[in-house]
Amino acid sequence: MKVKEIAEFLSGELSGDGQAEIGSVGSFTTATEGEITFLEKAGEIPGTNASCVIVPHSFEFPNACTIIKVKNPKLAFAQIAAVLHPPKHRESQIHASAVIDENAKVGTNIFIGAFAFVGAGSEIGDRTHILAGVKVGNDVKIGKDCVILPNVFIEDGCTIGDRVILHSGVIIGADGFGYVRDEDGKYIKFPQIGSVLIEDDVEIGANTCIDRGALGETRIGEGTKIDNLVQVGHNVQIGKRCVIAAQTGISGSVVIEDDCVIGGQVGFGDHARVQSGAVIGSQAGVLPGKIVRPGVWWGTPIQPLDEYKRQNAHVKSIERLKAEVKEIRKLLDDTTAPDKS
Amino acid sequence: MKVKEIAEFLSGELSGDGQAEIGSVGSFTTATEGEITFLEKAGEIPGTNASCVIVPHSFEFPNACTIIKVKNPKLAFAQIAAVLHPPKHRESQIHASAVIDENAKVGTNIFIGAFAFVGAGSEIGDRTHILAGVKVGNDVKIGKDCVILPNVFIEDGCTIGDRVILHSGVIIGADGFGYVRDEDGKYIKFPQIGSVLIEDDVEIGANTCIDRGALGETRIGEGTKIDNLVQVGHNVQIGKRCVIAAQTGISGSVVIEDDCVIGGQVGFGDHARVQSGAVIGSQAGVLPGKIVRPGVWWGTPIQPLDEYKRQNAHVKSIERLKAEVKEIRKLLDDTTAPDKS
Amino acid sequence: MKVKEIAEFLSGELSGDGQAEIGSVGSFTTATEGEITFLEKAGEIPGTNASCVIVPHSFEFPNACTIIKVKNPKLAFAQIAAVLHPPKHRESQIHASAVIDENAKVGTNIFIGAFAFVGAGSEIGDRTHILAGVKVGNDVKIGKDCVILPNVFIEDGCTIGDRVILHSGVIIGADGFGYVRDEDGKYIKFPQIGSVLIEDDVEIGANTCIDRGALGETRIGEGTKIDNLVQVGHNVQIGKRCVIAAQTGISGSVVIEDDCVIGGQVGFGDHARVQSGAVIGSQAGVLPGKIVRPGVWWGTPIQPLDEYKRQNAHVKSIERLKAEVKEIRKLLDDTTAPDKS
């Protein structure tokens, strides 16, 4: 792809050699000839061997190299990367070793890898790729243009939208964690007979677990992205366009509304509710039933970030405070002592 | 099942239409005709379309709808749910693609799914279900009426009791994490040649790992329930009827006695001991070697819950304390200043 | 193996019955006849049924039992354990059910288990064991003498050194977690087209995930050992001989230099750098971009261990401080009150 074509594709302002051929994207420091990279801030000093750099409009080194000025360089870079590095092409196939129930329905131009299993009543949409070792239970619906990576398991009755990516080891629809103690103290399983709905354009990271609803549904909203090793409990409702980083744990019946950003290793007690637009820092802990309003939050139990920081500063000041109190005590003793003499 | 029969099964007190047919359970707010639900507290205002509600004896809206009064409605609900929604029935089979070593012994009425592997010397008890893609090593003993979900791996020499459920992605018997540094600073593997014993009626959540003992055994006691993505280190001893929530990590040689309740994302240092009946809140951290007495605990390092709360309140009061000290200082300066003049 | 031979192998000083036959290792308290065990500290009172005990040179109970004196008993024990309990021997095979692309290259004396898959362009080194259900993508290079346990997935283009152990459920090379928001608030995937390099003698625990680099490489240095359920983000660089305990999460572009020790459930913000030799306690939290100098660290945000402990002590002293301030206030009121009268 010529630099000129890329500039047009990005609706960017080209300066330099529009005829240079670009074959791939690269990072600013390691990109070489034939690669395109980007700068987020205009202030950074150019020092790249890339053939073209996507820069913000405020960029001011016109002769440094071939550049394309755009509003949001990182976004433009991601967009051109998607063109230069399209998702892996796989020739449509159903591998000879795959086991597909005769009552399953598969779409056109699908890819089904070695040792994949698709149960009775399940449906696989057009152009979806089911990679090696994936196990799909019964009555599962998977939409179009999905990529389900090796060794994923999708339990009976779950529904997956279009353009969903499930990374390797993801487990959709395992039983939630709910028990009732009987008179003898034994734990009796609370029914875990609900299902899971993954909406369109969701991406779920490796070894993440999304439990089925106990009675109703666990839902992951459209366009939400979940990292690796995340736990999503039964009946959790996650809205649209949320981002949830690795190893976060979300207990049963938690609601996370649209457009929330959740750091890594955060823990949510059951029935907590995170309102739309809230941002929660890594390792934070949200108490059961807590309502988290929009804003930035951190700590366990979580507090608004400013309060958390102020509190941390207060803790650091205890030592000085103790010294001050000691001094006052001494002063007071000195002041009052003479009166007694 | 008729409401009347359900009332008898639960030894409950029926009021209303005993002839109504119940086909499934549902949640209080979404249940519809033909469904049974439950109310935990008598004070809740009925507003359900369920055909029958299991309620506590203290319930006082006799004409609201068809009800069954019992001592523990949630337990009764779980018990009737187990009848109305029995575990998935699977016709006994050994899938043509499964590989079972000729020196393995399998019981009667078992189910072995596609791409399952059972190694030499292993035994699978009667009526146990080994689902697709499960890998069972050599000399593994699995009891009766177990359900081993897709892609579980059980290492050589491990023992699984009766009625055990291992959810998808569970790994039993991987090497523990133990090394010794040699003179060159290289890490030499400490022997990890022990095994794992999972007792009867244990349920283990998706992608949870139970490491084998280094020299002895890692043991999960009867009736204990472990959630998803939990780490159980080598030689850990977990007692009977414990409940351990998601993403908790238990280091080597920790002992958790019977009837403990452990929240999510808790961390245990090695050789800690949790005494019978202790309850530990989510995200708590237990130091190596710590003895945790019965009671409720929280925080890192863990403290009795009351102390933890009092300490948190103290931290929040630092700001006021600082103001007070400032005021005292001023007062003191004012008091002493005139003396100097 | 005779005790005498073991003493020679360990260059230790034998005292007692050099002719006794040793078949296996055992723990101090449970070892029986024919087993060898060890004592770390000279002060421990012997009370073992082992046929031989490896002890430190300072050990002073010469007649207690047959002993071998060495400099580092635990290391010697690990070394002799490796001889008495060699890694599992498996007859070389390529299981009939395995699918190996015709354009893959496999070495000599390899073991490939049932339902294993090896993609086009991949290479498996001599004597490497690929166990049941492992999925190896395209253009993957795996070195010599590796053991890849069941259901591991290695994505296209990743490189694994020699003598590497990947425990069951490990996922190497899944896409990193990176997105850019577009004008509509939708998350666009940032390119995740780099790779993963696992150097020689690395061991990675069950269900751990090592993401591929976004543009460059994610690297795990020689001799590093990683526990179960750990998350390693895109472009992370981990040095040589590091030890990282279970459930730790390492965000994108973090650098951990050589010889670091990281506890369990630690969280690293992106672009943090841990300098060679640093030790970080469990559940600690490292802020994005933080430089962690050599030394011992703990807490969130992390602090030097001493400061962390002092701060904790300060927090515990708030109650007393409040009492003191109250007392001072009273004293002051008493002192000043008479002046007003």
C-alpha cells in the first residue's frame, strides 16, 4: 500500500514521499523501511527508521520524514494496521477429525479445526472459525464472523453474537457458585440452570470464565472487551463498551453499566452496581451491594480516587503528627510545671 | 409435578391450589405460570407470576397465591430444583474417537465423550461422565457418579472420590511450585512427586488448579466447594464442607480445617492454618505460618473484622485529628505567648 | 542406589550404614525404610524412619541414624531426588490420532500424544514430549527436551527454547489487551501482531497466559519459573532466573530484570520496571511506570518493606494518639480555664 493511499484511507494530511510502499506497521523505535508507525504527542522527537509516521496535527517537524497528520494518530494507526494485517485467513474446512452432531447446523465458509466438537441443536454462523479442540455443547448459538480459539468450551444453551472473539481456554456457561446449607451443614447446590448471552463484537481473553446464570442469564454487552483470567459470576450483567483488565473477579448478580473501565485484579462483591462511565483502578475492592457512581475510584473498600489519595497522604503524615503531639505534650508540661513549683 | 406432591416432598404446609402443575423453578421476579419460586423473608411483598411460592412459616399473606410454608425456603427451593431439573442425562457411551488404554478399567453405565483420553492403570467408576477432551493420566482413580467436564486434565496417580464435579479446564495434579537455588543461582526443581486426593462430593470450578504434593498429598475434603480460577498449592490440606470463592490463592502446605468460608481473591502464605469455622473476607491476605482462629477476618494482613473496621474508621479520622492538633497548638501558642511578652 | 553412592554423588560426608539401599525420597516425618530425607537446620531433633538423612555440616547427633553431611541439604536433596525420580519416561511415539501438518518438522525420539495438533511450518526439537490435546499453531519453534503438558495452546509464530516445561492449560501467544476508542466510543483493536519468546529452562505453571507482543516480542528469560494462573501481558520482558508466584498479573510492557522474586497475586501497572534482585511481597501493587529498586517491597502502592511495616505500626497507633490528644485538650482546658475565672 502506498503512503498516499494510506493518507487517503485515513483522511489524513500527507507530507513527504506519497509513493513509498508500506507493507506493515511497527513500533516507533523498531520500525524499519517499508513500515508505518505513529507518534501520539507532537513533542516527541522523531528518531525512527519507519517510512512513514502518523502524527497529530500539531506536529511541527515537517522535513523530518514522511508524515500523515490526523486527529487521533493511535486510532489511525490501529485502523491502518487492521488493513495491513488482516485477521488470519483460513481456507474454509471442516477437519476430518472434528465431530459435529448430525443435528447441528453450520453456516457457509466456516472453518472447523481438528478435534473440535459441536453438539446437537447447535448453530455456527457463516464465516465463523472454530479452532482445534474447541468443545461446543448442545443448543449453543454462535453468530457470524466469530473466532473461537483452541480448547474453548461453550456449555449447552449459551448464545454468542456476531464478530465475537473467544481466546483459548475461555469457558462460557460453567455452573455458577451457589449453595445452600442443609440441616446437617452439607452444601446443597442452588440451581444453576440459566444461560449466558455474549453480544456482538465482544472479545474475551484467554482462560477467562463466564458462568451461566443461576436462574436467569449472564450477559456481556455489545463491544465489551474482557482480558485474560477474569471471573464473571452467575447473573452478572455487563453493559456495552466496557473494558475489564486481567484477573478481575465479578461476583454473582453484579451489574456493570455501559462504558465502564475496570482495572486488573479488581474484586466485586455480589449485587454491586457500577454506574455508566465509572473507572475503577486495579486491585480495588467493591463491597457487596455497593453503588459505584461515575468517576474514578480506587482502594479496598473503594473510594473516589481523590479521597483515596488524600487518605494515603494522611496515613503517611501520622509519624509527623505523633512527633507534634509529643512536642505539644512537652511544651504543655513545661508550661504547666512552673505553676506547680 | 403437582404442587401437592411438592409440598409433601418438602414436608411443607400447603395453602392454595395443590393441583397446579409445576414444571420448573424460576426467580421470584421472572417466574411464570407452571413455575415455582421462593421468598427468603416473610416481609417481602409478593409480586410474582409463579404458580407457587415457597415461603417461611412466618409468611402472612395467605391469599396472595399458592404457597408452601417451610422452615428454610431457599434450601427447599434448591431441593425441589434438584428434582425438577435433574443433572443432564447422557446415554451411556464410549465415543468412537476416545482413546482408552487397554489397561484402564471403566465401570458400568459410564459416558466417555469425544477426544477423551484415559491412561494405563486408571479406573473410572460406575455412572461417571467423562466429557469431551478430558485427559486422564495413568493410575488415576475416579469414583462413581462423577462429572468431569470438557478439557479437564488429571495427572498420573491422583484420586477422585464419588459424586465429584470437576468443571471445564480444571487441572488436578500439576507439579507444585518449589525450587532450590544452586551455587550458580540456578533454580533446581524440588521434587514434586506426591499426589492429589479429592474426596467425595467435592465440586471444583472452571480453570481451577490443584497442584500435587511435593512429597506427600494435596487433599480436598469431603463436600468442599471451590469456585473458578482458584490456585491450591502443593501439600495443601483443605477440610470438609469448606467454601472457597473465585481466584483465591493458597500457597504450599496451608491447612484449612473443616467448615471454613473463604471469600474471593484471598491470598494465603505457605504453612498458614485456618481453624475450623473461620470466615475470611474477600481480598484478604494471610501471612505465612499465621494461625487464623474461628471468627470473621478481613484485610491484609488479616485482622478480626471488628478490628479491621475500627482501624479503617481511625484512618478516616486522621484528618480531624490533625485539625485538632493544629488547634491545640494555636491555643497553646496563644496561652503561652502572653507570658513571654 | 546405595547410601555410599549417594554420598559420593553429593560430595557429602557419610556417617553410618553406607550399604543401605535407597529407592526414593520422602519428607522428614513420613519417610520410611529405603527412603532418604533431609534436615535444613542442625537444631532439629531427629525423629524419622528414613534410612538416611542429608544434614548440614553442623549436625551433631552422630549416632542418631545414617547421615550424609553437605553444605546445602535442601539442594542436595533436590539433586538426589532428580536422580531417584527421573522425569517420566515415555516411549517415543506419534499417536495415531495426532494431527501433524505435513509441513511441520519433528525431531528424533519425540513423544506426541493423542489428539495433539501441530500446524504448518512448526518445528519440534529432539526428545520433546507433546502430550495429549496440545495445540501448536503454525510456524512455532519448540526446542529440545521440552515437556508440553495436556491441552496447552501455543499460538502461531512463538518460540520455545530447550528444556522448557509448560504445564497443562498454559496459553502462549494469545492477543494482548489493547484497544483504541474511535469517535463513536467503540473499541478498535490495537494491532497484536508480535510474538513470544520463551528461553531455555523456563517452567510455566498450569493455566498461565503469556500474551504475544503488540508489535514486538514478549520474552521470558532463561531459567525463570512462573507459577499457575499468572497473567503476562503483551511486550513484557522478564529476565533470567526470576521466580513469579501464582496469580500475579503483569501488565503490558513491564520489565522485570534478572533474579527477581515476585510473590503471589501481585499486580503490575504497565511500563513498570523491576530492577535486578528486587523482591516483591504477595498481593503488592506496583503503579504504572514505577521503578522498583533492588530490595524488599510490599503493599499497594508498594513501599520498601520496612516503611510498609512502620506505616502499619503507625496506623495501629492512631487510637492511642487520639486518646493522647484528648487528654492534652483536657489538660489545656484545665490549665487555661482558671485564667479566665
